[in-house]
Amino acid sequence: MFVEILPPSVRRLIAAGEVVECPADAVKELVENALDAEASRVEVELFRGGKSLIRVSDDGKGIHPEDIEKVVLEGATSKIRSERDLNSIRSYGFRGEALHAVSSVSRFTLKSRHFSQKEGREIRVEGGKLFPAVKVGMRPGTVVEVRDLFYNVPARRKFLSREDVERRKAAETVKEFALVRPSVAFRLYSEGRESFYYPPASFVERAEAVFGVPFEEETLEEGEVSLRLLIARNQKRGKVHLFINERPVQNRNLKEYLRKLFGTKSVILLFAQLPPYAVDVNVHPKKREVKIRRERKFTELLRKLVKGEELFSLPEVLAQREASYGPTYEVLSQLEDTFVLVKDAEFLYFLDQHLVEERAIYERTGSEEKACRGAVKAGRKLSREEMEELVKLWRSLENPHVCPHGRPIYWRIPLREIYEKVGRR
Ligand SMILES: Nc1ncnc2c1ncn2[C@@H]1O[C@H](COP(=O)(O)OP(=O)(O)OP(=O)(O)O)[C@@H](O)[C@H]1O
Ligand SMILES: [Mg+2]
């Protein structure tokens, strides 16, 4: 999807507060972005515990050149569009705040090569000032560098802890994501030396690599809900890690509860997968807590998992919430049975209806030939509904910019230009 600025009506609904207060917070945001980009490899480098440099590299899908200058703007996100999306978040990110927050308080560079492109683009932000994108040669994926965190906010910089403390917090953060996303390879370098490398693995293998002790595993799946419990008993120091819908989260009640069940000498990892509507992730500015709707029911389920009792269906007890929804764009009309005209916040788009469909089929099937033959909308009059459907389809594309053969899917004119041309500004 495109990167767009969330409208104020949605931004008002997002849990407000400080996003980044220490290097580990920045690491968390950058690793989340890499994972949202479907990276299979995430590399984190720290110097001076992250105080002088944090570099996060991934091999994910990258950022399109059209979008790259937008990603550091406040409220800029490709992950949600509307209020309704807040009820079913499937990505780590949704606020469009992280890169804005980090880049305003550091010397920041981001370079990225979108998977559809032959080269990358790099942007630089210093003291909140954005320098225009320049071309760079690089592999597909994204590399973000955050230097001198809080160099321009001395009061904040003063409150950072000692290097070794910041280093440990940042390393813990990477490990948490490594635990919950074992199919992704993670590497951490610190002060120029490799601290750890975890190759792709199963949940148990990954936990064993991180903690260096054997784990037992129990899993339970019921409808849309699945629970996975990993336990290493009789350890010197017990610990509880909670992951809900792949997010590392804090929840005192749940932790206490697990400690009671398994004793304080166990390392306990609970991975819970619930339908997105059952979990409110928009309750904490750093996304470190989530609210489980009907939490009591959830712990009841957990007890059943542990005791091996029969499970009833959680989805039944979690009522789905619907909210109002309004698109941010406007479908205007069709031109010459070939183009659909759409007005967005800043642009007038001429969408090639055939190419949109071709791209969609290509993304579904992976076949250019099928896409070519399957796309039927060329030269056809479309009804209002068909146009709306087409635009929705376009906006959901992985790559909404070019068709499988590399032709642009749309031509667009900045509205500003139209205003200027008629002397209205
Ligand atoms: N590593 C990356 N790979 C690909 N795209 C990225 C990457 N990092 C950022 N982006 C793009 O930049 C946008 C802005 O990132 P940012 O982290 O600021 O916001 P977000 O992830 O959408 O929401 P949140 O503030 O909750 O993290 C993302 O929505 C995404 O489109
Ligand atoms: Mg993010």
C-alpha cells in the first residue's frame, strides 16, 4: 500500500505519549518495521549501547521511491487508513509515528530499495530537517541509521543510562522479537563485534538458542485461537515472556498467573494468537501493552491449556466490534472506458483499469501470463460499484505503482499544480 498521512480524525484515536525514550525503544520500532516489511533477515548494530549509533538492516520489500520522502512525516503510514482498521491491526506499526519520532531527535538516514526497483533511494534528516532523496546502489531492503540519539535534546540525553545498561536493554529487545519470529534470522553486532546470530528455526529451537537451555512445548489450537507455551523448569532465575499476536507485551496479571502455575524457577514463554478484533493494541504509546477483550475468559482458557481440559471456542465469547468507516479518497469517474479518475488528499490519479487488474492477478498467482489473459477490464464501461471495487483493489496491492511488465499503473497530477495553473494560490 501507499504511504499516506492519516487524517486527524484517526490520529486523535491513537494512544498518545512518548514513542522513543532510549536506544532500545528505537531498536524496537526499527525491528518492527523490518518485520512488517516481511524481512527474512534482520541485522542490528549498536555502538556505545546505541547512544552513538543504531543501524537496522533488513531484506524486506523496501520502500518505493514515490514514498520514501514521506515516511518520516508525522502520521505517515502504509499500514492503516481508517478508524475501522484500528480494530483489526495485523502489523506491528499503525501510528505512522516511529520514524518521525526517531528522526526528529537524531542524525538520521534511511536508504531503501523497493523490490520492484533496480536501485535505492536515501534520505537524511537532521534536526527535523529532511534532505531530498538521492539515488543509491544497494540490495533490495532497507537500512536505517540513527546516530547520536537526543543530540538536540540535551535534557533527554542526560537521562539515558550507562552504555552497558542501554546495550542490555537493546539486546533484550532484539531477543524478544527473535523469540516470537523464529523463522526470521536475527543478528546483533555490538561495538563492531557479533553478539549473537540466530538462524531461522522452530519456536523451541529459537528459545533454546536464546536461553541456552532445553524447553518443553505445549500447543493448543481452537478455531481462530492458538496458544503455545514453552517452559524450561528448575532454572536459576525464572522469567515470563508474553507474546500476544506476535507482539512482546507486558501484562502483570497474566505474568503473575503464569508464575503461580509454574513456579518462580521456570522460564515461561507464552505465545497467544487471537483474532485481531479480540486484541486492542492501541492502548500504550510504545505498544508495549495490549488489552485483551474479555481477559478473564482468556486466562480461563489458559488454565485449561495447562490442565489439558477441553477448550471451548474463544471467538464465540469475544464479540466483534464494528466502527464507522470512511475512505480517504474519492472515486470521480471513468475516462474513455480505460481510466478511472480518483482524487486523493494531494493528487488526481488516472488509473489504468486494466493494469490494476493485471497487477492484482499477478500478485495472487505469481504468473505474468495468467495476469495478462485474466485481466478483462480493458476498454469496458465500469459501473460505479465496479470502479469503487477497482480502486479498493488498487490500494490493497503490494506494489500499486507498476504492472507486471513494468508499465506504470497510473499517471497522477498534484492538485496543487492544478490550482497553480489557474492562478489560485
Ligand atoms: N524497514 C522498512 N521496510 C519497508 N517499509 C518501511 C520500513 N520502515 C518504514 N517503512 C515504511 O514507512 C512507514 C512509516 O514507518 P513508521 O514506523 O514511522 O510508521 P508505522 O510503522 O506505519 O507505524 P508506527 O508508528 O506504529 O510504527 C511505514 O508505514 C512503512 O510504509
Ligand atoms: Mg513502525
